Amino acid sequence: MIILSMALLITYPCIAHLREPWLSIMLNIASMLKANCVVTVVTCSFILQNNSVSQDQRATANGLATTLMSFSKAIAPAGAGVVFSWAQKYQHVFFFQGGQLVFLLLDFVVLIELVWTFKPFLIVTE
């Protein structure tokens, strides 16, 4: 699912070059797929988290995860505003135009999520 999410993020700048009605159709399809990916990834993250701690530590782990997720959701709009403002300023440069760089940064975040699911980072209890 994370790979599908990365592929969707890569296609958004290409979708922007389509004309109506294909632009609306493809944007709606990509947005629905992205929403499904987000729900699946968050659910799988909770399952991985619950499997990596013992039974008596699950409440603490879930509380900490929910707190960090809420903190991230509170800070994300400010960070996104900075990134999108920067992207608008550098819209017409030769290499990594602003809109492309925004989606590259989003792909980088998804790549970090993917790396965290590998064995050295994921502790599985016996």
C-alpha cells in the first residue's frame, strides 16, 4: 500500500497537465485511491505497533502514538504553508520546479514510513 501511495504522489504533477473532463476524472480517482491508502496505512501502523509491544504496554503505546499523531496534525498546516509558499516562489526554475518539489518531499515522507516497517526498526515480540 505504501508503494501505491508513492506511485500516486508521483502522478499528481502529471495529472495537472490534463484537460477537462479528464483532469476532474483522474483527480477524483487518484484522491479516492489516496484516501484508501491513508486509511489502510494508518490501520496497519496501529496493528504493527500493537504487535511490537507486550499486552500490558499497549495502552501506553497507543496513547503515545495518538499524542504524536495529534501533535503532527497540529504542526502540519504550518509546515505545508511554508513548503507551498516556497514552491510558488520557485515555480519557474529549470530543475525541480516548485510543484514537483512539493510532491518529492511528500514521497520522501512516504519512503520514511516504508523504511520504518523493515525488520531492524520494527521490534516484534515473541
